Amino acid sequence: MSRIVVVGSINMDIVNQVEKFPLPGETIHGKGVDYLPGGKGANQAVAAALAGGQVEMLGAVGEDSFAPALLESLGRYGVGTKHVLRKPGTSGLAFITVADSGENQIILAEGSNGQVRPEDADESLLAGAHAVILQNEIPWETNLRVMQACRRLGGVRLVYNPAPVHPIPEEAYGLIDLLVVNETEAEGLSGLPVTNAEEASAAAEELVRRGAGSVLVTLGSKGAVYSDAEGESLFAPARKVRAVDTTAAGDTFIGALVAAGSNGMPIAEAMSFAAAAAAIAVTRPGAQASIPSREEIERSLAKND
């Protein structure tokens, strides 16, 4: 089994359930509050581990009462936490509102995630990994250090999920082996409209032109598209399910995709595997608690073949 390293955020998600989102200035009654371990980095690490990957997490928690629960959750799902640091102050927090429609709104308080420094990126951990996964919930300079280290080490596949989205410096595109974005991120980065698979393919091709080795655009219920520098283009349809909570759908897709690749699965099959994982996740509430195991994903694929 090939090793996967996730460098990124670890949050406690404070989740409010509501019938519908409030309008500006409006006060509404919630249906209840849950405290659930999350963070894009941690979610992707859990998804990769549950999908069959050997995963190590590099990130940080604070010195608050949430930190032990966050570390325990990662360990329970099979993610290595030896390289998770303790930083002064609070752990990262995400304030999430989930409507009855299954859609969500999220506000991040970075806490310890904002203290993950470039010097914290241990190259001995990155060396020899099959893949390293990054997001945008830790400082950019730390991400850049990890990207440069992976290129210098050689043989380490750099997977970057630029969420929350902000512009990628031109010189960084060439350090990215796989760029994974949703519709909003693809549109923001490429400057092109992304409302369907055809437009997503055009945006992906534009991002490949800028230097990314390959680009995958997730489109929720409309599926996912892939383009790479060799000219390969792929489409994977989404599975039809009733969404309950979409909080960790994208993270589940990415973790499952990278885990499948680390076990030798070709990209077309890995996309279908990841789509099945994400489809299961949206039928359950929560972030890490909604992520399926490899066995569940394989059963779902067999049922629909």
C-alpha cells in the first residue's frame, strides 16, 4: 500500500440545523447543534484512510478542549497523527449551517491552522509518499513550501484542492500534478463560466494550459470532468441520491480518488470510485461521520454495475 500525506486543516465543526437559511438581519430558530470533527485537510485524510489508503496527517490543533477530540477522531479512522502539532490558542473552528435542502453555509475561524508554518513541513514525512494533498485552510507560504519540496524530492504526486479559492500564482501551476476544483473554484481560477460539463472541460483545459499537470472539476449532481496535459479528457457521472448534508462531499471525493490511485486504480475507475463515495456521504449528516469505508463504496459500485 502506498503512503498518502495530507497537509492541511483540522477543525471542530459547530453545526446548526435549520429549515432554511436566514436572510440578512433575520433571526431564526435552529433545530439543534452538533460538535463534529472536520476541516478540509482532516476530512480528506479520513476519506483517504477509509477508502483504503495509508494516511499521515500534518497539521495543527490548539491547546483548547477541542484538541483531544480532534486527534482521537483522526486516529479512530486510521489516520496517523504523529505529525500533528500543538499550537498556542484555539483549534480551528467551522461554523456550519445546514438547511433542510441539504445545502450548507460555512464560516471558518482558522485558529491553529493559521499557525502551520513552512518550517513545520517535514520533508522526511513527504519523501517517498505516493501523493501529498493540500487545500487552502493553512497559510499559502506553507503550501508553497510543500509543493516545492515534492517537486524537489521527485516521484511524489502533488494534489491541490484550492478551497477556499484564491488566485494561484502563475509560477505555482507547474508544481501541481492534479488540481481538484468545484464549479465555483474552476470559474474563479479560469475566468470562464462553469455551469455544465462542457464548460467545466473548457475551464479544466485552461488551467492545464497554465501549467497544471491535470485538472479535475467536480460538478455535484452533474458529475465530474478531467483533463490532462497529454490531452486525455474524461467524464464521470454522479450517482442519483437524496442529499441530506453536502458538508464533506468534495473532501470525500478527493480522499477516495487519491486512495484509489495509491492502490493502482486508473484515473477513469478512480473517478467512478470517488463519485460513489461522495454519493454515500451526502446521504448522511456530518463531515467525518458521513464518509464511507472502502467496503461500502465497493458494494455500492457492485450494486449499480
